[in-house]
Amino acid sequence: MRRAHWTFLLFAAPLVLAGCGRSTLVVDLDDAGTSRPDVVIPPDSDTEFCGNGFCAPTESCELCAADCGECPDVCGDGLCAATEDCSTCPADCGFCRDCGDGLCEEDLGESCETCPADCGACAGCGDGTCGPSENCASCEEDCGACETCGDGTCQPTEDCASCAADCGFCVTCGDGTCSAGETCSSCAIDCGRCETCGDGRCGAGEDCASCPSDCGFCETCGDGACTESENCSTCPADCGRCETCGDGECTDSEDCATCPEDCGLCETCGNGRCAPSEDCSTCPRDCGLCEFCGDGDCQPTESCSSCPGDCGACRTCGDGFCRAEDGEDCLTCAADCDACPECGDGTCDPGIENCSTCPADCGACVGCGDGRCRRPEDCASCPADCGVCSVCGNGVCEAEEFESCVNCPGDCGACPGVTCIEVATCIFGCVDFEGDPPPDFSFTCIGDCSARACADVRFFVDEVINCAVEQVFTCGDLDCVMRECREEIAACIGAPRCPPGG
């Protein structure tokens, strides 16, 4: 059987080779029970063999460099090949030495592709698609940041335009104009935030320099020095608030971390923990008042929301509504939100309380009591000059601030019908007989009591009060007045009840 099998194959092989065109035949030969290696009969043409010097259609530079030649170098593969340099492939070889000097020097090979910092982004950059002529170095906005961006070292492939986090912002960043070479990721203060900034996720192209609300402030933010990589948009604690912050409009370059006055407090502000994206400037309720808050000088790092004592109350503070979304709380707007729970314990807690936020513990601010309500004084910090924090229409009957059913029925409700004795008792409650004669009394209190009475009640009330005034210098207490005016009081008791003002 084995010899017959061998004979068949010898005759069949030429037939197969002759009639089947291109083919490869593998023959398993076995003689005398001893296995021999497979015999591979090659195809009838040798043009597809790698190494034969002919680059067949089925071969390529990747599959057979010997026949088809080495593949051309690809810019962006991370390797600076012999055919690449800083002018032809900055993504692999780094930008040329003169790139970043502010001059687009075409004779030196600079262009929008090789040096976007000087020549500006190419026309297609910013369309959301990383085109063939774009890469992480020339168009970070479409292609994302190069892998090394954010490692703390300004690599040869990075510059102020492609990686502000490592190399610092370009010289023009912060001048109010989105200049050539600046993008939303490299200069948010001029070009506006990238669309993903503020979504709560520190995504590709975002870092502590371009999007502090998602990625947190950079490590140097808060050290008191406004470094090259910081500005009013990325680190207001060191560089001060941007000029537009506080104008009532949350612009593209502002967010809850850099300008809570316009954009509202970040969701984490108020949870009792000072998060990386918060500081004394953006969230004093968690991080405490800034170091200089309370010195009477509104520093660049302070604002109406972080230090009303130095900078004055924000626009909405004092309207009677405690608006957390506008940054108001017991620290920033005691006029609307009342004093913090700790205020009134007799201890002026540094970093939390000062003469503006808690005059009860820290004493009145300088200038309070001179008869003029001047910034930073307000009704909460200096009622002697600015009056009481009473706002009719906020839904709260602020009785201690002199609101009543008479002057603010919207908050306190309509006054009920009264009798003469009720009005007289109310009036006597406005007189302090405890001190030396003559007794102290409040005209405002007496006016509110009598304003509720109708004509008949007012007549009998006048009789009682006139008698009491005659006896006030001879009587030392209220009981004496009541005895001397008992007839007038009896007539008052018998007077009919009537609706207020009737």
C-alpha cells in the first residue's frame, strides 16, 4: 500500500502542476515506516517570493522590505527618523529653536504645521477632526495633547502653545485677544474654555492650567506668587480676579472655580472640605477667609464674595434673599443669610470671623458709628450707620428689624381688629419704667401700636396716654400710673372692638 501510494503521487504531481496554474502542493512521503520532512512544491511562478528582488502586488514595504524597500518615515510615530527634523516633523523631533519667538520665519521653515506658536494654527485646526496635516504638536485642539504634556517637564516637542501646563502660557496669553498660536486649551483666558471644560471630568486636552474646575488648581496655585503658568483665569488666588469677573455674566473664560460671583459656587463648595479646585478666594465657607481679609484693603485675590469686609457686599447681598448660587452665605452676606452659628460665642475665630462677618465677637469695624454708611459697612456689620437688615417682601417678618403687620403686611400678615385696651397695653410695652425718670420709650413702637386702631379706639387710647403722661413724673412705676388713670382705663376697656384703620 505504501509503494502504491508513492507511485500514485509521482504520476499525479506532474498532472496537478500542469493543469492548476498557480498552486502549492505539500506531499507527505513515507518510506519503510520512516517519516521524512514534508516536500513543498512552490508555485509555478517565483515572482511572489520575498527576497527575489521583485515587489509583487501582494507584497508591501511592511511585509517585504527586501523587495519593496523600507517604508517611508511617518511623522507622529514618536520616532525622529533620519529623514525627519524639527522643521518637517515637530511632533517627533520637537519644535525648532526659534519657534516661540513671536516671529513666523518662513525662510527658516516655520509654518502653521511646524510652528503654530508663531504662525498660528492651520486653517483646518479646530474643526473637530485631526486631519492628515495635523498632529498633537500643531493642533492639540483636534488631535489632543502629546503624551508627554502634563508631566511637569517642557519637552522638545512641547511649547507654550501646545502644552501650557509644562511650558507656561505664551507671552500674548492674557491680553484679551485670542492670538495666533493660542487655543482654548493653551490660553483659556483669551480664547474661552474648551467645550469639555466644566463637565466634571478632566478629559484629554485638559489640565490644571487650562481647566481648574475639572482638574483642580495646579500645585503652585495658592503659594502667593503669580507664576508664568498662572493667570487670573487659572489661579485667582495668586493673580487676582479677571477684570470681567463680577460683571454679572459668566463668560467662556470664567467658571465656578475662577469666578463664583458670575457663575455660581461649584457643587462641592459648602461640603466642609476644601477641594483642590477651591481656595479662600472661591470658597471661603470651606477654605476659610483669605489671609488679608479684614485688613480694610481689597486685595487682587479678594472679592465681594470672598471678603465683603474689604471689598463691599456683592450686588445681590442685601436684597433679603440668601442666594447660595451667587456665593452668599453667613460668611459672605450676613445681611441676607444671618450670622454664622459660631458668631455670638464671644470668641473672634481667626480665618472665619472678622469685624464684617461677626461684629458681635470681633467688634465694630473702623469707622462704624461715625454716622456715614461707607464701604465695607453694611446693615449686618454696622447697623448704627447703615440701619437694620430688614427687607419687606422677602417672605420673612423681621420683627427685630422693626417690621410689623402695619408697615409690612406682605411679610407679617394683615393686622387683626383691636380693642382700646390692647392698643394701650401695646403702648405701655414701648415704655421702659425700669430706669431713672423720665422713662425711656420708642416713638416707632408707639406709632406701630396706635396705627392699628380705628377712630373710636384712638380716642379712648389718647385719654389713657394723656393721663399717663401727666403722672409719669410723679409715679415711679407702671402700677402707680395704672392707679391714677383707673377711670380712663375703665372707659378704654368698655370701648368697642373695631377693625384697624376703621
